[in-house]
Amino acid sequence: MESHIAFHASGEEEAIAAIGSIVAVLLILFVGLVYTVVKAIVCWKIFAKAGYAGALGLLMLIPVVGVIMAFVLAFGQWPILRELEHLKQWHAGTRTPPGPQPPARTP
């Protein structure tokens, strides 16, 4: 005597499974979107604080370019540090003050 047990999902069970799958996919997409937005904001702020245009931080979202930009950020000389060095030299009297200079007066 052979017994065959077959599982046949009812229409209701299939609908619940389909809805569950859709919810799972939407949840994954939502989490990915939130992660991307947070990463974009953080990278924008980091690049802006380093003295670069904040929009360069958006390049961090592109896979290969993001790695290159990380190296630029890590090993390049930041514009804000160049400006700080210029101001230190000016304060020490070894350099002209920053910004446009007024024309020299002639007697």
C-alpha cells in the first residue's frame, strides 16, 4: 500500500506568500535607499569639512570611483589644510595676507 502525500497550497496561502515576498523586497529596497541617503549625506559633510566641494562626496556612491576618492581623501592635501598653512605663514609675517590686496599707494 502506497501513500502519497501531496501538498497543494490553496489560493489564499499562495496570495499570502506572494504578499510576503513583495513586502520583503520592498523592505530590502527601503533599507538600501536609507543607507544610500545616509552615506551620501555623511560623505558630503566629510568632503566639505576637508575643503573640497561637498558634491564630490556623491562620487563615493559609485563603486570603483568611491575607492579612488577614498584614496584622494586619505592621501591628498586637503584645501582646508593649505588655507590653514597659508594663514599661519601670514600670521608669522612670512607671507602676504589672504584675499585681494589693495593697490599700493604712491606718493
